[in-house]
Amino acid sequence: MQLPALGHACDYASPLLAAFMQLEAQYGRETAVKEANLILATLLLRFNLKLDNPIEIAQAQVHPLNLRSLAFELPQKRPIVIPPPELLPKSFCIFYGSYTKTCENLAKRLMAEAKSHKLNVVECDTLDALAGRMPKQLPVFIITSTIHGGPPPNARHFVNWLQCLNGDALHGTKFAVFGSGAGSRSSKNYQANPKFIEKEMKLRGATCLMPRGVGNAEGSTRRDFARWKEEYFWPYFNITPPPFSTAVKLEIAVPEVNPDFTYELGTALVEENVVLTAPSEPEKRHITLKLPKGMRYKAGDYLSVLPTNPRENVRRAMTRFKLDWNAVLNISEGGLVIPEGNNISPWRVLSKYVELGRLALEGDIQVIARFAPEGKVRDEVLHLLADGVYETEVYGKRLSPLDLLERYPEVNMDLGTFLSILPPIEYRRYSISSSPLPNPDNCTLTYGVKSEPHRSGTGWFYGVASTYLSRMQKDFIIEVGTVGSDEFHLPKNPEETPVIMICAGTGLSPFRGFVQERATLKRNNLSLKLASALLFIGCRYATRDRIHGEELDGWQKDGVVGLRYAYSREPNMSEGCRYVQDRVVHEAEEMKKLLAKKAQIYVCGDKNVGEGARNALTTIYKDMGLSDQEIEDIFDERLHEDVFN
């Protein structure tokens, strides 16, 4: 029996009932009921089911033969409400597929900007909410990312639904797509989901309104999105691109109360936060967290951390806007994320709700110029938008709006406008560096602390999340959430499938979790014979920054993993290998044995590690006599990459 890939529960009623009746006739009712239960369990496991309307469901015992009436009593999906004809030319919908909230924030900002220019945003929701409800009278704007070559979790049902459509089912539909992704990923996966959605919708008769937007997280997705809006989105509605539009209106007043606003994330308790490297080396740390009750993860998953801006940057902003340290804000309009209300601390708003250090976009500079006095200062600000100047002076030096306001103290911008041009603060995603098997209530992160001279040559640059984490002490509370990884997990059969892990620096994080899990399995079952595991690690020195060294040595002694190091500053200590990819090639004979056994391969590190690992693996596979296409097929099946900027 072939079921629809996605749809309303009613879509399954007829085929399920037919299957039940056939089974009952052939094998009897008892067997048929068991099979029906199995099918129902499969549906519940495969799909993220939710009610269309908040109705009450009373506990009831339903006879299998009443399946048809039960299914068709469920509420039908509500179609998208089409506005009256006079509003149609200015109406549209926005749907997003988001994993780290980047695309969700872009969608919500677009909605706010559009509403301020009298456009009618009929719906702004996840892509899954669009499945089965594609409107033909309204343009649909899709903003989505790619996860492991496929859709993010809140877009999977939509993609399944899209694939099941036949012929020109979307004829008459108008749409546009903006995709977000990281250019350091493999070329096959980069922008794969936005490309796929655009292609499938065209094949099914939909009309694409404008070129697909491409946001590269390695540069600035916000900047790429702003350009796409300026070149295509706003002209489609005959609107001059607005320099800014998500206004924040506030007054500064004397305090009465100071409410504490928090995001809806779980709170983890810091148990330990230790430095792993020597004082002479870039700082790397290991933090142990007690997770909120009920929060679970697997080795290879991520922990999202909601940081606050470094206090140094908050002080800079407070000073630039001459804010009294005892002042409070009375906010009447908070824009996208800033809380509305009275007696709100400006320190808290500047710390927790906006990104103070994010890149200044061209539109932000236009706003700054509007508040600059006419003459030399305004001319200098506008000159930053000249051909080539923005790229070198702003983008290349990663200047933020706050940096520019400090450079031009004559600019008389108010705090509300400043807050309106800043993006909402986003949580940062870290690979978890532990396994839940030893203690399911705890997890650890292994991270590098970003602290270096600013590219502009003035001041200091502090990484937002790494600085935040580095200052957390025992018993401090952190807002966190676990995020599952679709593909970056150990094989389900650790006794049969070999594992190859390649990393450098803090890219070791997920692999510490992998090896810890293997060690725990071995400790819990001494007769267990694990398949071979090789861990290639790149670092600078054999002692100063060999993080988790003693622990890994112990696991190697226990036969859980084999360690192969590459020391870039001491290659004589690592078989003459300077970089981790060099060590992979150096161990070609050992690698060939594991690759011949269909080892699963994992890579974690920056784009240089990702590219180097692929090249090294390609060299070894070619030496084994494989063609380029065969190697690419193996990569698709067995290579798992977690490559970051």
C-alpha cells in the first residue's frame, strides 16, 4: 500500500481502511488490528503531526472499522485567506525554513519593513505551514536554508508535499526564493534546498517572479538579503528601497522597576569552566553544563546558546548615547524583538536583544548619513558607499553601526533609530563535546575564545558567544537549547562499521563525544568488540594546545580509538606532517584498510580543514583505483561534514 507522503489525516483514511478490510478478509480481524496499529505507529514516528485547530479530544476507544468516520471528523486545513481585490496588488505571503533562526529573523524583518510601507503580509509562517495550502492569487516569498543537503526541520513536510504533486498542480502560483547557506560546505550541498524548491515549483507550473537570492553566511547573509530586496523585492511592488523601517520608539526616564526579560529557552547550570590551553596559546575552554530537566541529546548534536553582548561593547553604546547608568527606557514600539513597556534597563536592551557587533550594511550607512550634519561629515559618511570603498573600509574591516557612530561623533542619531537598524541577537550553535551515556543530565562544550585586535586597527574585537561563555562561572545560568544533527552521529552498529574522524582545533568537539560514547559502551560491556576508529587531530604544538590530550591518550590505551596528530609548529613530532590532511595521506595504507570496510568518515573544522580532508581522501581513493564519480558517490553515502566559517 502506498500512502501520500504528506497531507491531512483524511488523506490516509481511504487507503488505510481499504488495507484494513483486505487484511481482515485474508488473515482475520486480530491480525488486521495488529497491522493497523503498526501502520498508525509508523505514521506517528515519520510525521510531525499537529492539530489544525485547538479542539478538545476526549479519550475514546475507536473500533478499526470506524476509521473512515474518525478521520473525516478531523478539522480540515484552513486555506490562506485571500484579501479583497483592492488589496491584492499589495498583498503577499512569507514562508521560511530555518534551523538557527537566521531565515526566520530575515522573514520577520521583511514582514515588518513591508507593513511599514503599507504592504499587506497575509501570512508569515514556517514552510511546513504552506504544505497543501499554496495560494494562487498571492505571491509567495520563500526564505530557507539547507541542512545536510536537505530542508531544515520546519520545511521537511513542505518539501515532501511538493515532491508528491503531479503535473502542473502549481500552475498560476507566483513565487520567489531566497536561500541562505555557508559557502564552505560541499558544492553539492551549498544552497541545495533553495535550488530544489525553485526547480520543483517551476516543474509543477509555478511562475518565478525574480532571480533566486543567494545569502552566503561566510560573508554576510543580511547584506546579501538587503541587496536582493533592493534589486528585486521592492521594485516588484514599485517601492523605493527603504533605508530602514522597523522603528523603535522610546523615552528615557527615571527608574521605578527593572523587569528582567528572558527568551523561551531552557536554563542550564554551569558546573565547571576550565582553560585547556597554555597561556601563550589562543584560549580554548571546556564548559560542563547541567541541562534543564527533560532536555536530551545524542553525541554529535548541537547546543544552541543565547549569549549577551560583551560588556565592553555595551559600555561603548551607553557612552556613545550619553545614557545615565541609572536610566530606564519607556518603550512604546519595540520593533522586531525589543520588549515594550516602561522602566526597562537600557543595559539589558543593549546586552540581550540586538547584535551590537554585526556588520553595517549599505542601508545602515544611509541612515547614519541622514543624521549627520550637512557638509564634510555627511560627505565622508556617504563616501563609504562609493564603488570599492564599502568593500575595503566597511566590509573588509567588519565595521558595525556602533563603530561608525564612534568614528563620527557629530552624527546626532537617537537611540531608537540606532536600535531599529540592528538585527535581533541570535543564538549561537556549538557542537556538543560529550556523550549522554555517562550522564544524560550533563553536556559539555569545547570552544575557542575569540579575542583579538579589531580589523579596523582601532580597539579590540570580542566574539559575542565565546566571550559570554568564557565569563561564565560555577553556578551561573545559561539559556540553551539542544538541536539535533540529522547525519552527524556514530553508526548504529559500532561493532561492524569502522569510523574515521578528521578535525583541527575545536573541531575535536563532537569527536570527543564520539570517543567518550565508545569508551562508555566498552566499559559497560567488556566483551564488546568495537570496530576500528581513527581520529586525526590537527593542532599547533604537542603540549601547549593538545586539548583533551590525557583523556584521549587513556581511551587510546583502552583500545577505543587510534590517535594520529599533526602539529603545525612541530611537524617533527608528528611524522613530518604539518597539517591534519597531510597526516591522513601519510597514513594511507591504514586508511585503505578501513575504507575498504566501508568506514563512515566524519570531518569537523573550518573550510580549510574541510577542503583539505576531501582532497586527502580523494587522493587515497584514487590510489585505490576509483573514478571521480565513484568517489563522489562514496562521499554522498559515507562522508559527514560539519564545516564552519
